[in-house]
Amino acid sequence: MDRNQLAKLIDHTLLKPEATNSDVVALCAEAAELGTFSVCVSPTFVSLAAANVSNGVKVATVCGFPSGKHEAEIKAAEAKLSVSQGAHEVDMVIDVGRAIMGDWDYLEAEVAAVRKATDGALLKVILETAALTDEQIAKACQRCESAGADFVKTSTGFHPAGGADVRAIKIMHETVGGRLGIKASGGIRNIDFAADLIAAGATRLGLSSSRAILDGVSATGSY
């Protein structure tokens, strides 16, 4: 995979609470330069990002972020507003505690609520896989698929249990690979780790270190 192909797998991400308008404008310019698939920004920046993306870059955002401890109706309303403001994709956070409890009907219902509210946009579901067992990851993926999600995603990058890992990506791929997209995010800071995640089944990467990782491809030629 060459640099341009890898760039098209990247959601160029800025979700820091201290981010400013100028940071988002710079993110959009860098995404256009690098040729990433999208920028991923906080909901309050969706309109600004939509006005500043170019070169075919999409706008992604988050809902129920980062804890997932919001009522389904709130997540759905947040996602609907973001889509109306120009978001092409929404990454929602599940209530991971419900997954740990095995309350799968709740998880499926909240994903379905956001799915209904985001008609016409792509929906990714963040599972916080580092906090889940292998069985819980697989079950969560199955319920996300049943609820109409387009992607399952590892992590917010804010959970103390950790971010993306190869173990989780393999389970996700074995469970829904080929039917749903699989996004790896959280703690991906070098090309070797990114390559391992793609080899395991990741079809999208959430990166805040996009340039450094792409420069790694440039330096090595391929992976």
C-alpha cells in the first residue's frame, strides 16, 4: 500500500477539548494536503470544518463522546444536528457499561436510535474494546450490525483502559468483516502499528499523527 492509498484510510482527527477555530482550519488544510479521507472534529466544529474542507475530504464527528453515558435520545439528537450542519459521518460511543453488564438489547436500541437520526450519513460505533472481553467485543459487533451501523470502531482514545490493539481488530474482523467497516483508533502513532492493524482487518484509521505516519510510508516505500 502506497502513501496515497493509506491516506484514504485516515480520519484526520482533532478531538482535544482545548482545540480552537484556528486549529480546525489548520486541520482541514493539512487533510487536503495529505489527501486523507476525512477530518474528525468535535460537534461544535462541524459547521466550521464543513466550510473549510477541500480536495474531497469528508467531515466526521462524534456523539455521546467520550463517555457514552448519555441517553439514546440525546445521542440521536446530537447526531442529527451534526448531520444537518454538514457531517458526512458520525462516530457514536456506546454505553460501554451496558455491554459489560450484557444488556445487549439496550446497546442495539441506542445504536438503532442514532442510525434512524443519521439517515444519509455513515454511522460508526465506538465500543471501547480495551474495556471489553473478547466475547463482549464480538457480541457488541453483532448487535451493532443488527442495528444498522456501517462501521464498528475500537476506541475514543480517552478511556484509561487503552486504545486500539490487534487483538480487538481481529475479533471485529472475524465477526463482521466484509459486511461492516472496522475503524482502529486510539494510540496509533507509527507506521508499524498502523500496518499491523490494517493487516488484522482495519479498514479505517483514526489518527491525530497522520503526517508522521504517512511520512513513515514515504521513508520505507511500502509495508
